[in-house]
Amino acid sequence: MVAIVVVAAVLTTAACTGDSEEPTPPDPTTSAAPPVPEQLTFGVVGPHDVQRAFKATVDPWNLDPDNVDVEIRSWPSHEAMRTDIEDGAAVPDVFLASRSDLRWLLDNEYTQPVDELLDERGVEFGDNYTRSALEELSADDHLQCMPYGVTPHVVYYNKRLVNFDRMRNRGLEAPDEDATGWSFEQFVAAAEFASRPARGAKGVHIDATIEGLAPFIDSGGGSVFDDSEAPTSLTFSSDGSKDALERTLELLRNPQVTLDETQLDEAPARRWFLRGKLGMIAGDRSLVPVLRAKADLDFDVLPMPRLDGAATVGDVTALCMSATTPAPSIAADFIVHEIGADSVSLVSRTGYLQPANVEVALSDDFLQPGRRPEHAELFNSSVRSMAVAPLVDTLAELEETVAPQLRQLVFGVGVLDLDAVTTEIDEASRPILDPEAASESASESPEPSETDAQ
């Protein structure tokens, strides 16, 4: 880069003085090192236990007199952090981000790639991180942020309501005690077994959202989007998706085993589960400490059920570097400190984090033997079948737009016209996912004639 600048300066001088004059050689220059900042900021998100754990990882860094002090800035959620930044708050030098916000971060040039800086510091990408996690955080041929956590959805079940031993004794479909997966038929049998009308208990709840239905669509051979990287439409109306939905909705539309809208208006599904009045819900690792706080709740986990193949959904959290940090090299040193096994283990012990660092994910700091859930290793195996949403920044708007049709799918009464509702879902998604094509289509539509108007 310095050579390019010098050549450009010589050419400019020649153009100004004419061909007959010898250009004056430029003075030799040396690039000065950027000044060392007095402090860097570290943006973290999560509940208080997680924030305290992050502080415990920063304290040893700050105790080293050779390190630049790092100040923590915290938010309760990724959404809260994003709102503050959109309102003008400074982007922290290093910050925890969700992959679902990566498109927003890139479009606003809030981040800078980390691959070369971390490679220079000897980070072993291939040994300690799954290929999929690295790919999900890559764009423009660079690793944009460093994987930190993964969030595959699994099924949480109440062991008192979903008692597999009793189910097997009755000859019902049930997974073995140490099963690493289960079929949709076993899932249906468990939901029906857990339903206790006399006790006001229901068997299962699955959110009537794209994210909630996606594992079943993918597992049944369908597809949620028309393209996994640059979608222009949802594909709920495709043959594979409709077949998967038809099989799934036979259970989810059964009011005898699922929470209805009146019950959900009274309390969210998580609260029904905490009350011991719901057999199964879907969720990621962050639900574990919430359920552990209910001392008399005996729960465990299984992967999402298989209609045909294994499938689930989730997200990846990451450590990103601000594009405007005054000291990228120091920020990179700090990221290396935070992704180290010792630091990640401290945060994993809170129970909220499922680490992307494979070494920690396989350790007792994450698996926590002797604590619920008993089969925590299934969080790790579920990563292999986890799909993430495409890298677009309109997913929240998309969910809101198709919410009425999704509720009709799951909560509607009477005969469901699956063809009509899924077609409505796909058509409603196009202006959100591909607004330019939708606008062109609208402009090309012929205006109604006077006869049509009459």
C-alpha cells in the first residue's frame, strides 16, 4: 500500500512540472504506529449471570499491566443492543452478536473481518470449531466474526408427564432410555400420553412461527425458503413442504393435546411447562437455567423428532470487531483471550451458553453431569442437523407479515385448506424477501379497464 502511494505521488509531480524537468524524489517516509488507546470496550448480551461470567473473563485480562483495559458494556438481549446502536450509541470495539444480525452489521459497515488477524495469532479454526459455524459467519470471502455459541433447538420434556417407561409398558411407541433420536410417531405418542384433561395438562406446544415449523418441514423433505442464501420467497406451498406440514399439523391442530390460543393468552408456553402442565416444548440451551430454577421440575431433552431425516433450526453467536476500533491488533488479542477454553468455560458454567468451541462443548463445564438435563450431550449432536436462516435482515418483518396465516395453520378450526393457506404464505413473503421484483410486478400489472371496474 505504501508503494502504491509513492508511485501515485511521483506521477502527480511529473504531470505538474512537465516532461523536461526531473521530478523531485519524494522524502522517505515511515508509517507511524497508531497510538495505543487508553481503553477498549466489550459489548456483551444476556441475563445477569452471563454478564457476571463475562466480567470474570475480563478481570484476568485487565490485571495484566501489559494489556489495555477493557470496559464491559452490557445489554439484556441482542435486540436491545441493536436498538441502542441504531439510536446512535457507539459500536463496542469487540462485541457479542447474533448471526441473524450479520446482514445488518455488514450493510451498515459496523464490523471488520477477523480471519487474518486471528490467523496471525495462531487460532486453530479447523480443530476447535465446526465447519458449518465458520461458514455461517463468513461473507465476501472473509470470516466476519468469530464463532462463540450455537443454539440448536431441541425438545424439552417433563419426565413426570412424558414417562417413557410407562409408555413402553403399555405397548406405546417410545424411544429407548439412551436414544439419540426419535421418530415423529414416538413424538405424537408422547404428546398424547402427556395430555391429562382431568389435570388440565396438555402434551405439546410448538410455536406457530416460521422458526417453529421449519424443523418439521425440513425433516419431512420440504424446504422453507426457495434459496438458502438469497431467498425471494417462502416455499410452504411446495409439494414437499405441504406433505411435511400435513403430517405435522395433524398433531399440532389437535386441541386435546396442544395449547390453544386462549391458554397462550393466559400465559406463554414456557410458563405452562414450568407449572408442570405441559409435556413438551422446543427451545435452545438458554432455557436450561430457567427450568433448573424450578426445583420440583424433572426434565430432560431429546433432539427434534424425525419425520424422515434429522433436522432442527438455530443460530450462531459470535465475537465481532468494530470497523472503527482504534487498535484492531489489540482487539484481536482480546478476542483470542475470550475464545480461549478457560474463558469460554467460565461462561458455559452458567448453563445458558452452548459453546461453539468444540473442546469446551465436550467438557464437563458444558455437559455438567449430575445436573438436569441428564442427556446434555444431545445438544452437541443436534448441531450436525442445525439449519440457520438465510443472511437477510428482514426475518422479523417476514414473521410478522405471515403470522396470521401461520396461526391459521396451527390454531384454525374446521377443515384446513392447506393449498390456499400455504399459497397465501408464500405470496405474502415475496414483497419482504424480494421487494424489487414485487415492485416491478406491480408496475407491470395492467390497469383495470372501465368494463372491469363496472
